[in-house]
Amino acid sequence: SPPRRRSRSRSPHGQSAGRVAEQVLGPAGVMVSAREERAQLIAQRKDAALASRGAPRRMDEEEKRRRLEQMSQDARTHERSKDARIASADQREREIEDLEKKMRQNSDQKFFREMREKAYMGDEGASVAERLRNQRHRRP
């Protein structure tokens, strides 16, 4: 009998190569679902952690608009109160300046002159040596 010819397969690994290729293409379905479940669990834990810390959640457009309106209203109120505080401080300064000006114009300088004389010439009847000794700390 003539020698038998072997049927040639297209794969170098033989006929079972098709089944092997399907298994090698990626992870098994069980692994994929486990990864998805793990990702969901991590996302849930992250959301819970953020919520427990009081971290802000994503706002929808309506809430963004309301918050923006509230902030701009607060800013207007703050500016008005700040302007009022500045105006009252300016008014107080003007009143103090006017009062000091009047006091300077009407004041009798006799009191201050006597105070200076007592401070610098307070030792009546004292000799020059005693005055110098008493005022030693005032000299440069």
C-alpha cells in the first residue's frame, strides 16, 4: 500500500488550536465580573467616604444657578455694609480732627508750659551739679 499522507492543518499546533485560541484571548468571564464588582464596591466606598466628610456632591444646573445667585446677593450685601463702615469711620475721623483743632485753638498752653518746667527745671533752688546729676538719663 502506498504511504499515507497526513492531512495538513493550517495551524502549526494542530486541530485543537481553535479551542485554545478562544481560551487565550482574555480573562474568563468570572474574572471580568469580579473586576466590575470590585470597581463598583470601590466607587461606593469612595462616595460614602466623601459624604461622611461633608464633601460637596455634584450639583445640577438648577442648584448651581441658585448658589450663584445667593453668592452674588451676599456679595452685594457685604459691599453695602463695607461702604457704610468706611463712611462711618471717615465721619468719626473728621469729628475727632475737628475736636482736636478746636482744643488746640482754645486751649491755654499754661498747663503744658508748667509741666515742662517741672520736668526739666523742677529742682528749684538746686545747684547746677544737682540738676545734672538728676537729669543724667536725659543726656545723649
